[in-house]
Amino acid sequence: MGRGRQKAKHTKVARELKYFSPETNYDALERELTGHDAPVEVIDDDEVSKWSEYAEGYSEDEPKRA
């Protein structure tokens, strides 16, 4: 495909995406933002201390390599 046709196709797709407005489900958005559907999981201190020795070898950004 030539550059002119390729650019025209990209322009058409960009225009369709710009002016596309799907129906918004505000109820689902509210549930997601307020978190009413997802119960909060409570972690015991015993469980945290049990696994803390394994976490010492890892940084937040990069896992430890063997």
C-alpha cells in the first residue's frame, strides 16, 4: 500500500476512534470505584511473618536471580 493510502487509512481510523462514544454503564463504574462487590481480605500478622524471610531477597522492582 502506498504512503498516501496508508496515511488516509490511519486518518480514517483515528477519526472513528475520536468520535466513537460507546454507552457508559455508570452502575458498573460506581461499583468498581466504590469497591462494594469486592470484600477486603484481612491478612494475619502470623502469615506475614511466616513469609517475610522469603521476601527479604527481593527488591520491589526486580526479582532475585539464582
